[in-house]
Amino acid sequence: MNSLMGWFEQHVHAVLTEENTDLPPLTPAAVLWGLGPSLPGSLASSAWTTWLSRHSGLSRVAGWQPDESDTGDASALPEFILPQLPAGRGLTPRGRAWRAALAIFTLAAVAALLSSGWNNRQLLQRVGVDIARYERIAMDDYRPKASAVRVLREDAALLDSWARNGVPLRLSLGLYHGEQIRLPLLEAIRGYVPPPPPPRPVQHVAPNVIRLDSMSLFDTGKWVLKPGSTKRLVSSLMDIKARPGWLIVVAGHTDSVGEEKANQLLSLKRAESVRDWMRDTGDVPDSCFAVQGYGESRPIATNDTPEGRALNRRVEISLVPQVDACRLPDQPSASSQDDGASLHNGE
């Protein structure tokens, strides 16, 4: 038996377990040694008997093995060893197909999870960068701030759309983290203060100047109003009543005929006459008037022709937009929409 075990280790086990480029090493799961009668159909000579004869010097003789008539129904292996043998591990074609399908599915699932994780990371990073950029811009830097908050609103609209309609597959698989960034995003948007509205443009009303020939109001060299001439002042008085509280400037002008000092005094007296008529007729306080006499110092035409001198002889009435400078009794103040406007009625 010892010789059989030694032969097995040297000529069988060593060959099965050695490294070979053609076949992988094979380690026996179980080895059973035993001596018994030869089985029907077995060879008369074998590698074992040859090795035994060479090492023991004994020659094979007839009858050296047990009598074959006693073998009965002897099997190749005793039954007690059969339960000890490992179960077979071979794969059927169907099993190999299932194994390949499982491997492919596993690889696809891992790839999908990695892709979803990467896409979610990119989403969080992009929205985080947008929020950080928005917060770095000063609130009074209106144009860049408005551009940054517009980007945040686009991000919020995208997240809201996914919340209502479902997350796309490339971000799902249980890895979606958009809700984590949605609340900070909405907080940043709510903190935005829009720029103040632009100031309303000041509407400059072009002066409406009405110039009347002084000869239609006064006699030559006089400052007392002619009878019936006050009809020309009625329209000016209507404009004054329409803008209560404004300063009324009455300025007299003459041509260059005569002495300069006399012309200046004449223009002032004529302006005072117009002021007195409006004060008495329209019940306007004296404090609402400013009277000026410019004489011949402010011509609007040449004094070399009769037509030009006729244009220069005039009395101008100007309404200065000075709200509440002179409030008339029992009348409201002028509307704010008239601020900055002026009306000139020249007579």
C-alpha cells in the first residue's frame, strides 16, 4: 500500500498539479487507495505493476492476484466513498446563458448608476456655481444682478418641471438630489431686490407766449388801460385761475423811441396797470404778482422799422411754476403734473 501511495504521488499527483501552458493544474478532490481482485476487462499489465516490478524485483506470476471468482458483484468503487465525492460543478448551455445575461445586466446596472451619480453631481455643481455667482454680485450692481437672477429662475423652472413631470432617467435610479438644492435656490431668488424704476422724465412744457400790441391796451405815452381793452386780458386771467398758487410775473416792454429812463418807467407803469386789473377782477392777492419794467432793453424785433417797434411795445404775463408760492383763497393747489411747466401770456 505504501508503494502504491508513493507511486501515485510521483507519477500521478505530480503530473496533475504541475503548471502547464496547455492545461491548467488539476488538484484531485479525493484519492482512494485499495487492493482488490482485478475487474473484468482490466489490463494484465499497467503502469503500476510495471513500476512495482522494477522497484521490487519481483516478476509477475500466475495467481499473484486474488482469485477473480471471488469478486462477485464487486464495483469499481466501494459505496462508502460515493457520498464523500464532491458534487459536479459543470454548467449546462442554459446555465451559461443565464450567467452571461446576469453579468451583462450587472454591468449595465453599474454603468447606469455611475452615470446617474455623475449627472447628479454635475447638476448640484452647476446650480451651486450659479447661486455663488449671484451672491457675489452686489445688489446695487443692477444689470449683472438681473442677469444672475435670470439664470437662477431658469434653474428653478427646470427643477419645478422635473418635480411635476418626473425626473429624467439620466438623473433618477434613486440618486436624484435636485430637491436638496431647490430650497436654497428659491431662497436666493426671493432675496433679490429689483432695481428702482427709472425717474419719470420731466416734461418741459414749451412756453405759450401771447404778445399783444401795447397800443391796443394803452394810449401813446399812457399807462392807463383803454376802456374796452380789458377783453384782451380775459384769456390770460383764465390761465391764471387754472393754475392757482403760481407766481404771476407781469413785465412791460417798449420800443427805442424816446429816452431810455422814460421808457423804463412807462413799461413799469403799464405792467402795474395790468397787475391791478387782474388783482381787482380776479381777486388775486398782491403777493401773487411780480411786476417788472424792462423798457427798451429786451426787444424781440428790430427797432428800425415800424413793424419791429410795434412788436417790441408789449406787456408779457408769465406764470412761473412755483407751486403754492401764492395760494388763492378757497382754491386747491395745482396738480403735480404741472410741476416744471410754465405758461407765458404776453400782452
